[in-house]
Amino acid sequence: MNRERKFLSRTRLTDPDNGTVATCVGKINPKLYGDSLQNLCRRTHDNLSRLSSNMADKLEPCLQYGIKHWHPNDRPKSAYSEKAYASPPDPKVVKWHDTNTMFADSKVLDNIRRSTAEYAEDNETDSVSTTTPGPKTTFCYICSTLEEHQRHLLQYRPKRPVSAKARIEYVAPKPRLKKKMIEDVPNICDHLYRVDVFTGDKVNAGTSGEVFITIKGSRDVLYRTKLAKKTANFSFLRNTKESFFLKGPKLGNVEIITIEHEGGKRNLRWYLDRVEITDMKSGMTWVFICEDWLDFSDSRDLIGKEKEQPIIDYDITVYTGNKSFAGTDANISLTMYGVRGPSQKISLKDSSKGKKCFERESVDRFRIPQRDLGELKKIRVEHDGKGVASGWHLDKITITTNAPKETYFFLYGGFIGKDVGKGHLFREIFAKKSLPKEVTTDYKILLKGPKTTYLVTVLTGDVKYAGTDANVFIQICGKDGRATREIKIDDAKNNFERGATDQFKFEAPDVGSISHIIVGHDNFGPGAGWFLDEVKIKRYISKKEASKYVKKEEKRREKKEQARRKSSADSPNIRRKKRRDEDKDEDENEEDRGKVKPPLYEECVFPCNEWLANDEGDGLVKKELKSASNILRFREGEEEERVHYTVIVHTGNVKYAGTDADVFIQMFGGNGRCSRRTKLDDSKNNFEKGMEDIFELDDINLGSLSHIVIGHDDSGPGSGWYLDDVIVRKHLSKSEIKAYREKEKKKLKEKTKAKQKQRKGKQEQDLDTESEEEDEPLILTPDYEEFYFPCNKWLDSKEDDRKTERQLKCKKKQLHYKGGINPGESRTMYQIIVKTGNKSFAGTDANVYIQLHGKKGQETPRLSLDDEKNNFEKGQIDVFKIESVDVGPVALVTIGHDDSGPGAGWFLDEVKVRRYIQKKEAKEYVKRGRQKPLYEESNFPCQRWLSSSDDDKKTERQLKCEQRTLQYE
């Protein structure tokens, strides 16, 4: 208890020899002597000891606190004592029953007389000694304080009975979380299998009945599928082999199949010899032996065995590097991956020669018999890390097959060890079928060869410690095998800093169309690690190459024109006006672009997004980057097309699922391009348990997305994150929308031609006009494409597989159309007229939206009211035309704004909605004998503020229809 305690010290002592009376009354400052009463008692004891020793027998000792001090005999006692008082004193003389004095009342004495042990358990009382038993009272004239005395009396008062009701425990309501619709991800059936059915060589072994097969693998199941061909009256003949190609999910190892025979007659039988199933991608084959009759409506379950593959020899040559401590005594093993699956782990040992393998600058050869893996794609090389300085510098590995004879190159050029990169003792290296022939660096020869200008743009990543001060070099390789030397890229600036973009322009030999580059650094200086985002190269095309391109393009256009003229001659009855207009436009376009423009430069992009460091990633400081795109540009300053992306992240609803770490995302397109690694942050508390976070991004057009990489930097306590899924919405560009509409128009033309052939007895013009009127509204305008990336895993360095970064593949994609229209839904055109009030500050610059509700419960999605003009100003009338779902007669509208910008308040006067009547609905009016209507106009008055600071502080209102009228043609 932090309070200032005032100690009253009053002592009256009389010397029997000289009759001196000593009286001391004073206040002791607790800051000087502490808060302990023992210090005060010791001080009192010291003062009394200075008096004559013959006074000690006239003083009454007090053993209250285990320290002896004396009270004068003639002073009143601090509590009731039989020695001092035979009976309680008169309260008029001694007021020791009053709480304002240092004495307790006689009625209270019985309550406060307790044992010393009980006092020791009392946390509120500090004045009880556990070592020396003292009087049964608590207070002493010298040792106690007034506040302590009063508190002690109040403590032992009898408690009053509690008559209040029991307190109700408050239970906090659950937080409102936005529910996420969980959709079943469809199983992608894109794996091809060949099913070979062998009918036995017995009398009447064939069948004309229907045969079905069900295939069960270790990973998935291909459900009941009919084995049939397009030919009429197909049947399984005696002693024949019939092959069928089925598409299904990736089954893994095929274990069991079920063959079902359903004959047309009850006496129909079929003798099945065996079934062979081949995975067309891996080349693995499984055999299922039957050798038995299958009666009418009979089925058999067959267990398969993998067919043995032919054994061939693989000649493996391992090149150890020429670096210091390049050799190793660890055990090296190798795994090969081909199109027909992986091999077993192969231990590379050569016991016949009796010499050590994998020494510095050594070449070790091994011949390993293995089943035919087909074309090799990659290898996995690893060691067990045994021995002193087990790190191993691998230069490259070559593998040669005998039948057919092919050589594969696996280039690495780096260390593999515990102290390199992330400490992994394995590397996966992809195969090359040929090596580039580097252009000679001889100065005289270099001047004779054709040269060109290269503009190299290097983007350093925006991650911690991404920059480097090491010497960076680049080597450019062409598709025809030519390559430049390693060129150092540097200038007077401080290059390659975190998040920086550096450009370098130089001349070098022309390697033709670029296929890949090799980029790296010399690892010089402290903290030389470098996180490279991507590299862009502009190769300026020479006049000779540009003229070749022009001639080739002219020949291609000439062939196309000849084919078009031939098709026009074959079909002279082209009558439709729209078709003639399109032909004229094509002719005009051909005349405009009759002269082929020569290309100016070739632009190539090489994504990396990896560390070039010996203590990060895979420990390599030099990497080979493949070109993601090669685009010809015809004028300077031509930029890449950029589109808008909406990223929706769902955090899981498990315990401790949220994170405060910095989350990033990177998107990869089907065209090989990738976006920059972007941090997901909008100054809110994102990525909490069960929450949905939405981010808006602008980046290059990646086309259809194939996969994304998402992760975090593992910063902060409890940075683990449970990611449920990610949804990316890619908003289509104008060129993509135009291409889609043209494609749909071609499809509609083909459909109308098929309909015209089927119709008879009508005139061609009437048919053409009717088909045009019916087909034209069916062309939808796409808005965005949605990609779904499921995860349902931890991104945590301490949970699951301890990964903080994951690559997620796209499992589902769907195209969404403007106005929320889906294929097959009826749609119509709406004209929305919005009138802003004439009050002061009635206008707004916020983003306004509207939603229409029909009588039968149908509704449109939220539609944005924006036509790139200065809308919603004071007293202004704005008109918008929007195509959306036909909801029938409009009964309600929901209108509001996002309250963005200063002075976002808006005074809305009224809204008018004109819904144009469709043909089917108009026919119903005609059938009833009424005039054909053009549109239906609904009036929705408001005359209120939509503001967060005025009126009722609402920025969204629902308006009811007050009047509805029909307008006729």
C-alpha cells in the first residue's frame, strides 16, 4: 500500500537520581528511515539506552516486534493488560475505546486476541512478530500508527449479509466475419491413358455388347467409362487388339481395374485375355490378366502388374570444379528424372580403380544400367555431408544413353555443402541437349563480326539486404548457339541497390534472337549477396535482319491475300450488308498496311526472383535465365500493356492463423511472363484469423495465370500464417475485349449459317435480318477473369513443412461479364438518370454506385455510375447507359457512394430508371392486344443527403418506386 505513513513518537522518561523528565514528541519522515516499523523501534531503543541503567527496572518492556524497547510505567497502556488494569478503566478518564486514539475498545479486544501464527498469515498487518511471542493485542503507543489502528478496527467488524443479486457474467459476442463461399474444385482430367483390350483366341470369343472400365490408381480414380469407337456397329472380334484413349485425372500407379460386360442378349459371352493400360506421359504400362469368360451383365476386378521396361546403359560423367577445397570424401548419389518417371537413387562409387573420386579438377565416369526413362528432364544430385570439409564444388554432369544415343548436359558450377546457401545437401539441375558456342574474345576477330547495340535493364528485388557492391557480369546467348563473352556491367553510379532499376548500354556481337542469358557476380566484398528480380534486354536489329523480316512478312501477306480471293470466288453469294462492310474494312486495312514496317528492336524479359549468394537460396552466384518473352518493337518508347488486378486473400479460421509479417505475392502467366514481387499492404490490420483482405494492383498483362508465389518475411513474434486460398481477378484490357467479341461474332456467324441451311420456305433477306436481330444481343462483353488458387496450409518456419513461401497452382478459372451477366441469362439495357439537388455543396466527387431490384426478387450486381466526366455536380442531371441482367419491373433501387475525397456528402434529388423491353416481353403485350412498348420508366424520389456528416449520416439509401409508366414506340 503506497501511502505516506506518519509515525508518532512520544516518550516521557524520568531519571530517579536527578528527577529529569525527558519527553519526546515528533513525526518521523518515512523517506529517511524507511517504511519499516523496526527501524523506528531500533531508534527508540538507542535513545533509551543512553539514560541511566537504573531506570531500566522502572520501565515496562514491550516485546511486540521481537525487539526489546521500553514503555514508562506511568503512561497509559496501549491495550488492555491485567497487570496494568485489574478492571477496565473509566472511559471518561481514558479514551482508549475511541478509534481516534491509540487504544482499542474492550469489546474489540476479544475479536483481536489471536495467536501469533494467525497474525503471521494476515497480509494486511505488518506489526506481528513470528519469532518472539508478545501481548495478545496488536497496538503499541510507540510502534503503531493512527491509520493502522483505524484500519485494524474496520477489518474485524462483522460483515453484513449481502442481499444483492448474483452478478451476471458478460459474454462478448462473436466477431462478425465475412463468410466465404467454399466451392468444390473440379478435378482436372487432362492426363491421357491408352487402354489396349485383347480378346482371346477361342470359338465365339468376340462380343457386340457394351464394355465399361473403371480404373483405380494410387492417387485417384477414373470412374466408369464406356469403351467404344465412333464407327457404326463396333464389336470386339476374336483374337484382336482394340486400343482406346481415355482422358482422366493423374492416377499414379494403376492398381485395380473393373471390366463390365453388358451384352444385348442373355446368351452373349465374351472371352477377355488381358488388358494393358499405358500412361502416355510417363510411358509406364500395367498388365491385367483375365483369361476367362464374361457372361451377360458380368464384371471382373483385375489386379495389375507393372510391365518391365527395357534396360539400357547410362554413361555418367561427373566434372569436379577447380576451386580451393573443391573435392569431397562424402558419398555422392544421383537420381534421374525422365518423361517415363524417375529412376532409383544411384550411388556413384568406383571400387575397381582403387582411387578416390570427386577430387579437385577430376573427371569421374560411371556406367549405370537402368530402365529406359525416355527423354531426361532433370537430375537430383546429393551427398551425405560426411568427412572433414565435405563441401563439394560441382562443375557439370553429362549423361549419355546408348539406345538411342543422346547426350544431356547438366551445368551447375557451384558448391554443395552445409555452409552454402540454405545448407541443403542436394541440387536439382535441368537438362540441356546442347551447349552454346561462345563468340571468341579476340579483339581483331571481334571487329570483323557483326555487332549491335544492347540496352540492358536490371531490376533488383525489394527484399531485405537485396543490394550488392560486387562486380556484376552478363553473358547473352542466341537461339542459333552464338553467345557473347561475359561482359561486366557497371557505371559511375551506385548500382544494384535494393528496389533500384539500372540501365546499361553497350555494343557486343549480334547473337540473333536471344534464347537465354547467364548473369552473376564475383562475390566480392562483405554482404555480396544479391536478390535479382528480372532482366530486360533490348537488342537493336541490324538493317540486314530487318530487310529479311520485311521480305518474309510480305510473302506471308501475299499468300493470305491469295487464299482470301480464292474463298471469295468460291462463294459468290455473299449478300449480307454487314459481311460486305467487313470485306471493305479488310481491304482498307490491307491498303493502309501494304508497306511492312521493319522492326526496330527485339525486347526480351528474363525473370529471376532468386538470390545470387553463397549464403542464400541454392548458394549459386551465377545463374542461367531463360527468356519469358521475345517481342518485336517497331517504334521507340513502345511500352508493355498494363492491366488491373484484384487480389483477394482468405486467412484460415484456425487458432493463431493470423500474422503481422510482411506478405508478398508474385503472379506468373501462361506466356512465361511474371509480375514483380509486390508487398500486400493497405495500412489496415490485415491477415487476421478468418478475415478476407482485398488488394488492388497494376502490373503487366500476363495473359491467363498459371500459378502464383505467395509468402512472408517471417518477421515479428508469432509470424506463422495459415493461408486458406487466394483469388486473383484480372481485368481484361481493351484489346482482349475486342478480340473476344470478334471471336464470338465468328461463332455466331457459323451458327446462323447452320440455321439457314435447316430453314426452308422463307426468303433469304428475311432470314438474314431475323438472324442478325436475334444473334447480335447474345454477344456478351467480358469484364474480368477470375483465378482460384487453394492452399489450406501453414506458412510458418515452425509448423507443417516449415516453409514461409509457397507456389500455388490455378485450380479453377472463370470469365465474368460486365453487368454481372452470365451466359444464358436474359439481359437488357438500362438508362439511369440521376438528378443532384440544388443545395449548397450538393455535389460529390465520390464513387457512386447503384443496384436494381425487381418485383420477383431478382437483382443486378452493384453497378458503378461513371463515364469519365465530371458527374454529380450541384443541380446537374447525369445519364448513364448500362447493360445488365433483366430483373423485370424495377421495384427498388439501392444507391450510395464510397465517401471518398474531401466533401464527399451528396444531396440526391431523384433517380429515374428506364428499362428497355425485350422482344419476348414485347410479344406478350402484342398478344394481349396492347401497343408494343419501347421502355418502362420508374421514378424513385429521394431529396435527402447521402453523407457521413449530415442528415442521418448514411451514405447509402434504398428508394422505393413511386411511379411507373410505359413509353411506346
